[in-house]
Amino acid sequence: MRRIAIVGAALGALALFGATIFGATNGVQPPVNEGYGEFVYVPAGPFKMGDNVGDGLPRERPVHTVDLDAFYIAKYETTNGEWRKFRDDAGYDDVKYWPGGRVVPKDQVPYWTQANNHGGGTPNSDDYPVLGVNWDSAVAYCNWVSAKTGKKYRLPTEAEWEKAARGTDQRRYPWGNEIERSDANYVGSETFDTGMKVGSFPKGVSPYGVYDMAGNVWEWCSDWYQRDYYSVSPKKNPKGPATGAYRVVRGGSFFVEAFDLRTYGRGAAWPSFQSHRMIGFRAAREP
């Protein structure tokens, strides 16, 4: 009897292990890390996008239902250490990775050598977010990682970004509906406002386990910006308007007030401008 009980327990443990490995228990997939940071899974399904609280701007309305395919998103903002892999690789100067074939010169990022901004060219800076990377450069990085891994890396769409930040319960911030200093890096967090190490605010994690989606640095999305896009957005996997002058940025930064950290807050910036100290990015990955 004892032997039968032991065998039965072992088989039960094996079954549970297999269910966990293959996501059979709840459909959640484990994080992936192919050498360019950890990426967490956001399952397929609908969520309500936009300002449901009523404290926002017209460009954040109307609230509308969006249905997204599953995707992965970086657990942390792209760090100096991760960016350095690209910057130091021969592929950095390969025009095939760059939008329009225009390579941004390495010395054009002014914050890389600034210690007060924890630039990647200064000591002990690997875990800080890379600053001042324009949209073209962020896209080039994603294209380069795609070539290295054989998987599709890209910037998240605006809709993907918002779902990863707030989940499906329409929360105001990634962690809930109220904000405290211990939740995020926004203006006044330090004597000199700049980026902090990624993951410095564990209380501020999103429902999917994503860090720093409020504050620290604004984050590029793939979409062109259009003020009234929500009125015409398709329900399934919206990707933004076909053209525009500015690209969407999300999440707020170390240099803005708490209001701009809302999960549904929308911003925009010129994609080729190199001197946005407050802007970084995080990548998405297709399953």
C-alpha cells in the first residue's frame, strides 16, 4: 500500500508540474528571456481603453473596447546595459535595421556620458533606463534583437501598452487608483529629477508584473499620434493611424506630475528628435 501511495503521489506531482509548464492551469505562459531582458505574457482578450474616470483630456476619450491578441512585453524599461549590446555591436551601423535607412550617430545621444543622468557611458549605470533614445533608434534596437533571436520584437502598440499597464479592471494607475511617493518616480522624487534604476518601485507593478509603467521615463509606442483616434479606432488589434507627425509616448516620466502617470494618459513626441531626456522605451515580443 505504501508503495502504491508513493507512486500515486509522484504521478500527481508530475501531472501538476506538466500542467504548470504548459500553462494548462490558467492559460498564463511563463516569462521568456533570450538574452535581452525578461518579457512577461499578456493574454489575448478585450479590455476597455480610455478615460473611464472622467479626469482626463478629450484625446483620452471615448472609452472603447479593444480586443487584442496575446503578446509579451518587457518586464522593465530598456536599460543602458541592454542598449549597450546594440550600441557596441557591428549591427548598429547596418542601415537595414533603421527606419528609412538613417542611422543615428552614437555621439548624438547627449546623456550617454552624463553621470548625473546615469548615462550608459558612466560607471555602475547598467540597470538604469537608457535616456534620450528617439523613436527611430528604439525601432532599430527592436529590429536588431529580432535578427539576433529569430523572434519578432517591436515597439508595443498604444493599445497593448495600456492593457499591459492597467489590465482589464480600468484602474487609474498600474497598481490601483491612488498614488503615493513609494509607487513611482515622478517630479520631486529626487533632488535632481532623472531616471532611477528599473524596478525600484515594486509597489508600482502592473497586473501582469510589469514595472515602471508609471513614471521614470516616457515610453515610445509604435503608433502615429492622432488626437481623435479613439473615435475611429478599430476594435481588433488597433495600430494607430496610417500617417502622422508625432509618435505616441506613454507612462509619464520623472519630470511630470502624478496626473500624467495615469494608465490612460496619452502623449506624443516628434519621432526623430534626439534630445528628449525624459523618453526611453520598452519592447514587445510576439509569441
